[in-house]
Amino acid sequence: MDHLLTLLRAAAEDTRLRIVALAAREDLTVSDYVHVLGQSQPRVSRHLKLLVEAGLLERFREAQFTRFRLVTSSDDAALVREFVRRIDPKHARIAADRARLDALQQRRQTAAVRFFRDNAQRWDELRALHVADREIERALAHHLPVGARRLLDIGTGTGRLLEVLAPKVEQAVGIDQSREMLALARANLAKAGIDNADVRQGDMYALAFEAASFDVVTIHHVLHYADDPAAALSEAARVVRPGGVVLVVDFSPHDLVELKREHAHVHLGFADNQVQGWLRSAGLNPLEPIHFPGRRLMTGIWRGERELPARTSARHVAQPAHGVSR
């Protein structure tokens, strides 16, 4: 009862309710709230502190920034979402806040799109060499563990996989090192109406998550940029729960050496036994790989499953293979 009263008191104030409404739209910093709300930094910081202490918001670090989001990791999350659902979006202050946030997002999206556009020709050239992305996306969706609740996408880029897979889980998180990509991913997720996914800056070699905290981890066309793919897979395996799976998408071995020069690839694809060996060393059970021929590049999906404890091993969660096996 006391906890519920604390939560209700924290929400029952004009500015804090406005903050909750904004947090439902995007993970924002203190300076973002100052800009949108038109209030001083100390005042905004105090409101955020109260909301965090009450359990409506949670804070997390992204490089030198601290961002705030609606609470996701407690029993209060459903109640907080109900608060948001009952806020009238047409209320004058709420509508004005959203308009200012939209303008802020638009400026950031313009900068991110400019970054993406500057590199788009190179990526389009590469995309033309391999199987259509949608075919890979369908296969990944098919191979999500049954009943998966939490998903982590490493190297999320524009957030495309989160758009595809977040609707199939309760919560999805994407990490990337590029702030430009993160800005674009946030804009894309907001445009797609995805409200159960968030993105943050992170290092794939040192994930800021507890062990066994995700049901599925995806690593989509990231390992060919990695200096140490085995270490990246080991870290991905660390955060996978029993019964969960790591899904790796990348190129099979090829001889397109120009990809190193023109696209900064570190590796010219990976052999099945190479990736499966890394998965096995990371403590995962490698499943049958799947291959998709392209015009000049073969794309592979390698799957590593964290086995369930012996007493529940009969309740196997992986689904049958899908695609063209070679």
C-alpha cells in the first residue's frame, strides 16, 4: 500500500506527469527535458529524481549522457503504462510538449539521415551482392525461441531488426557504438510505433547487462567488422538464458577483397565450423546452420542454444530449421 501511494503521489503533479508522457515517446536526457518543458535544469533534475525514486522512471548511461525511460524491470511497469494510456494526448500542455519533442527529434533525425545518406551508396552496393534482407528477417523471426520475452540486438544500426522482431517479444533492446545510428534507430522505431524497444550506446565486448538476462541475442552483419569475433560471441552467450539462443547473421567465406578496402570489412566471411566452434567455446550448443545464396555472397545464419537444465531438457524451445541448407 505504501509503495502504491508513493508511486501515485509522484505521478500526481503537472510537470512530472508531462515527463512521464514524454518518456513514453523516447528515452531522453535532462537537457532534452529542459528544452521541451522550458524549465530550469535544477527543477527538471529534481522531478526526474523523484520519478526514479518512486519507480516510474529508470535511468541508464549512454556514453557521457544519462537517459531516462519508463520503468521496464519491475511489477510497476504495467501500472506506469496505464498512466500513460490515460493521459489525453490532445491536452494543450501535452500536445505542446509533443510538438517540441517532435521538432527536436526532427533535427536529430535530419543529422542522422545525412550521416546515413553519406554512406548509403556503399551499403546499397553491398546489399545488391547478397540475398534480400526480408528473407533473412523472416528466417530470424521463425527461429526465435518459443515464448521469448527479452531480445538483445547487438550492432542494431538503423534499428531495422528491432522493428521486425520487437512485436514478437515483450521487450527488445538494441545497442550500437554510433550515436548517429542510434538517433536514426530511435526515429525509425518511433515512426513505426514500436513502444517496447529501446536503443542505447554499448560495447559488444562488454555488454552492460547481467548474465542470463535475454532469451535471444541477434548479431546481424556485425562480426565481419569485429577484431575479435570469438570474444564478441562469448559476451553474447554470457547474457543468454537457459533455453535461449544466439542468432548470428553474416557472410560465408568469399573472395571479394574489395570489401576490406571499400567497406572496412575485417573478415571475408566465416566458415560454418569456425562460427560453430566459437559458439561451442562460448558454452552454447551449435544448431544446424542455414545458408541463403546471393548474387555474389552467401549469407549464413548460425544458431547457438543455451541448453536447459537436465530436468527440463525435454521442453526444448528451438524451432525447426528454415531456409536453404548447404
